[in-house]
Amino acid sequence: MAASWASRPAAAEAVAARLLGLLWLVTVTVGPWAVAAAGDEETFKCEDLKVGQYICKDPQINNATQEPVNCTNYTAHVQCFPAPNITCKDLSGNETHFTGNEVGFLRPISCRNVNGYSYKVAVALSLFLGWLGADRFYLGYPALASFLGLLKFCTVGFCGIGSLIDFILISMQIVGPSDGTSYIIDYYGTRLTRLSITNETVRKTQLYP
């Protein structure tokens, strides 16, 4: 009988400890700490929006260079508008509730450095006057163009082979301006992008069925 009475206080203490633990858990979960944490999670930068939660305008293109007007150091920026009813931090760091008409952030896009060399002109010169070296001279290789032009003229374009090689190299944009800049090509035209593998390139294992 005494043993049963002695076990009751121990059981009561265990129940009380469990209730205190449950109360602490509820307090942490729905208390002011949880509210503050939830607030921090909801207030994120507009740059962190996922695809489909914003829309970006097309860049304004310079007619002379066919590159974005604000192109600097191979980078330009376009305005992006968060979707309606989205709340995030704008460019100034202010928490804003967007309606779809306000600029939320600027997204960087790549652009190219050009210096007046037209791709269409280079291809046309290579096609019609390549046997005289006019294409190389236009791209800024005067000494090489004079030497190649003389050889091409004396050999009728190395029997057509040299002119054909230059035409292919220029058409594929392998041979470009001598100053290292890019051709002026329509922004939405036939541009080629060279892909290279470096030590920082991530290689993904190919899976074959």
C-alpha cells in the first residue's frame, strides 16, 4: 500500500514534466520567435523570385551597334517586374507589395563589345572580293591582306581554295576583327557562341539507355 502511494508522486511528476515540455514546444512553435522567423522568411529580395513569378522586358537595342544601349564591360541590365500580389524587397531594399507595374529588380544579361565591323560586309567582301584579300583588309589586317591579296591575285585565289577557306572562316565567325572585338550582327540574328571547357567547367555524366 505504501509503495503505491509512493509511486503516485513520481507518476505525477512525470506527467507534469511532459506537460511542461509540450507547453515549451507549443510556445516556441507559435510564439513570438516563430512569428519573427516566419517574417524573415517571407521578406526576401525580388532577385530571389522563381521563374514564373516575374517578367523581364526585352533590352533596348542600339541600332548602330545592335547591342543593348546600357552595355558596359560585356554586361547590360533589363528591368524585371514581379507578378501581382507578390511582396518582396525592391531595388532600394524596401518591402513592397507589387501590382505587376513596378520594377522589382534589374537582371544582368551578357552583351558584346563591337567596333564598327559589320558581319554582312565582311561576308560579302569575302565572297566577291576575297581573291584580292579585301575581306582581310576590311577586318584590319592590312599587311597580311596585302600579302595574301597578291598571292591570291597571282594564283586566282589559290585556285579558289584559299578564297573558299577564308569565306568559311569568316562565315563561321572564326576569323573576326583584328582588334579582338565582335562583329556587328542583328541582335536577334544568326549569332554563334563558342563553347569551351576549362578547369571550372562542370561535366555531367552522360546516361545512355
